[in-house]
Amino acid sequence: MAHQSVASGEAHDRPTVPVTVEVMPYDPAHGVGTWWDDDAVLRAEVWETPERTVVISGNPAGLRSLARHLLTLAQDAVPDGRHLDFDTYCGWLEGSPAAVRIEVEKK
């Protein structure tokens, strides 16, 4: 299946569907909170050829969970610099040789 990108600001002619992902609201007393679906599998790799490429792959539950993590950080109330770390010890990056940090930049 071919991938189709639309440049920012351009109209697209394909229909869209709403997708609902529940997130925990940001709470300064507790920080950023989120969770993984029970059967989530996610991998992060760095391919060196044909050009250096970061590849994130996973099953549907893993990709939904990643979306939840990203949307949790995207909340307006989350302060600049807050982040989530996924390393090889967290148990969610199955067989991954690379760690991932996702961080909010509001500057």
C-alpha cells in the first residue's frame, strides 16, 4: 500500500474519520501520566542505509499506545521540557536496539 503525504496547509481530497484516544489530564502534582494497552508491542530501530532512518513499528495496540503517549504530551497544560523515555529496560520496546525520548518543545 502506498503512503500519501499532504503538505502542511494543503487541502486533501480523501475522507477522514475521527479517532478517539483517551488520555489522563496533566496534573502538576503528579506529572505526566499515561499507560500502555495490555497487548502492546513497539520497536524502535535506527537503519543506517540507504540513509540514516529512525523506524518505529508495532502492533495496533502498540501504535495506539504510542499515540496516547504523544497526545498526553501534546496537552496545553504540559510544561515545556516534559518528556517520556522509552529504553530497552522499560519492557515496551520489544527487542529494540535503540532508546527513544519524546519531549515537549513549546518555545
